[in-house]
Amino acid sequence: QVQLVESGGGLVQAGGSLRLSCAAYGSIFSINAMGWYRQAPGKQRELVATITSGGTANYEASVKGRFTISRDNAKNTVTLRMNSLKPEDTAVYYCAADDSAYVRYWGQGTQVTVSS
């Protein structure tokens, strides 16, 4: 079992920046990829960015160049730095971790609101 605890998020004006952090606890030795997903009201949850244990990152097209995902394997944390935020980035952001058995764990979610 893996538990994910998120922090960060909040309200920011368009063009501003926020940082989301996620710490993993429990069976952390089994974690492979970690990442961030988001879900806006009335929409399906979508991938924002993922990062492998080796540090290879993957981004959703609309956030490339604005968001940066990073990972500290020693601290079992993953961070999403979000710059040049847009109102369409408003959503609940969820941390996710995949273990070696391809089970995906989710954090509780943190709200990001970007005002225009």
C-alpha cells in the first residue's frame, strides 16, 4: 500500500505561479512512475505530467513549457511547478503513483484556481 499526501495549490491570478508537492508513504520501494492528474468540473480526469524513477518526464501538450515536474527519490516526493497559469488550468489536481504491480494510488486532491 502507498499513501500520497499532497500540499500546495490555492488561488492565483492568471500569469502567476504555484507549486504542488506530494509525499509518498508506505510501500515506497514498490513505486515506479509518479505524476499529476487534474479534473475540472464536468470533465474527466486528465494527465498533466508524469516522471519515471529514472527522471524521464512526460507532459500534456497544453502545459509543456509552463509546468515542470521533478522527483526526489531519496525523499519520496514529487513536485509540480506551475508557471504562467491560465484560467483553464483551474481544476482539482491529484498526485498519483504506480507500483511495480501496475496498481495506481491517488492522493486526496488539491484545488488550484486561476482567476482571470
